Amino acid sequence: MTTETLNPDILAGQDATLARLTADNSGVLGRIGTLETRIARTASEIDAAQAIRYRVFVEEMHAQVPPESARKRRDIDAWDAICDHLLVLDTAIEGDAEDQIVGTYRLLRQDVAMTNGGFYSSSEFEVADLVARHPDKRFMELGRSCVLPQYRTKRTVELLWQGNWAYALKHRIDVMFGCASFAGAVPEEHALALSYLHHNALAKGRWRVEALPELEHSMDLMPAEAINPRKALAALPPLIKGYLRLGAMVGEGAVVDRAFRTTDVLIVLPIHTISERYRNYYGNDAGRFAG
């Protein structure tokens, strides 16, 4: 998904959200060893999270960003001003909190999105139709997930999910969703994995959601009988594999994000579909952080 051009109003809006962040989400949402997760409390913490995103998306993955973002060496877009920024910090690192941030996730609740122009992923998928079919449910978009290379471990991923789960409980969220990416802008290079998702994890019925017609690339690139499930699962990015374990579904069609050089799919995860095993695993610990 392309990055929005920066302007002073975006940065001013970002500062204006800080009182809400501090008042509502200042507490720790999860802790494993020296790692802890919580919502960013200050402008400098958000800035540090944007620096982490720049390191991962631009320096590592070679995403294209606007000149101002490149000059600042920050991945910044218009949604940063209205989202909550989930952080993972390693408290064993000496220095301030900004120096301890090793991962981040961006969270956008439906009530906030609807008063600020909609969801980020609406530029690629028919999200508005999905939300409209569920007027009794509260949606939350997850995005801009990244972790520094040396922290890409099971513990860090578990902590990010513990934070997401505690945050969802706190705000009574019913459905989590968001774009997840394959590296590269050629969907055919991921024929096995995309076809596996199409045949085995497609969201149907009231949960069906499609890529925008002008952007859609078919995920049905191989017949079901030609797919080796074990090889297909091994070909999935860890984040998408983790979503599937929790019970997630995927939208119809992939979208190529040329700026970020990725092939995106939409993940849809209704809370009620999360398996009891994982609900208990995250809930037992996260419940105490959700008050």
C-alpha cells in the first residue's frame, strides 16, 4: 500500500492524539522475560516506532517512500496520527524507552476510523462492504507489523499477539483484520501458498471480502489436487501462518503493493473463531492487562 505524502497537518494531528493514548492505554499489555508490550505514550516513542519501520520496510525490504519520509528516515503516513501504536520493548537494553523498542504494530479501531476517513486497507480491499454486513460488531485493523531481525523469535510474536489480545479485550473488539504480505510484487512467485489460501482459508458468506476489482490478482493459481499442504504451509510467511493457527480467513484476491514491493492478502479474524486453545493461552495472561 502506498505511503501518503507528508504534510504538517499529519504531524500536528499525531501530536494531538497523545493525550488520548496516555490516558487510555498507558499500561503494560503483556510481559515475557525482559520483553514487554504496551501502547506508545509519547511523540518520541511513536517517532522511534516509525524509525523501526523505516529500518525494516525501507532499508531491509527496499520499500519506496516519499522524499520527506526518506529525509527523516521514518516510515510515516496519514494513519499514524489516528492509530494506536503497539510497541515491544526489551527492557534489558540500556537507555530510554525509545532505545528499547524492537517491534511495533499499528492498531486502528472502527470508531476512530469512521470519523477519520476509513480504514487503511480500504485502498486495496472492499472493507467497507465487510463492515457494513456486521453492524453489531466492532472491527479493529492491524497493520505495519515489523520486528527487528534479531528479535524475530517465537517469544516476540507471542508478545505482540498478547498485546493485540489484551487491547482487543480492553476495547471490546469483535473482529480483527488487516493486510498481510508476501515479499515481492509478482503473485505467481507465490502460486503454491496463494493457491493453498484460496482453496483452504477463503472467507465465505457474510465474511467474504474481495480485493478492489481494478487491483485484484487471482490467488487461484494451482488446482487444489496439485497442492502439497506441507510445502504450502512452509511457503507461508510466519505472520500469515500465525493468523491461520488462530482461525483466520483470507479475502478473495491478492493485491500488489508496488511501493512496498509486496503481494498483499486480507486477513479476517473474528474473535469468536479463535480456537479455545489459543483463547485460553492468551486470555489467561492477557485478561489481567485488559482492565
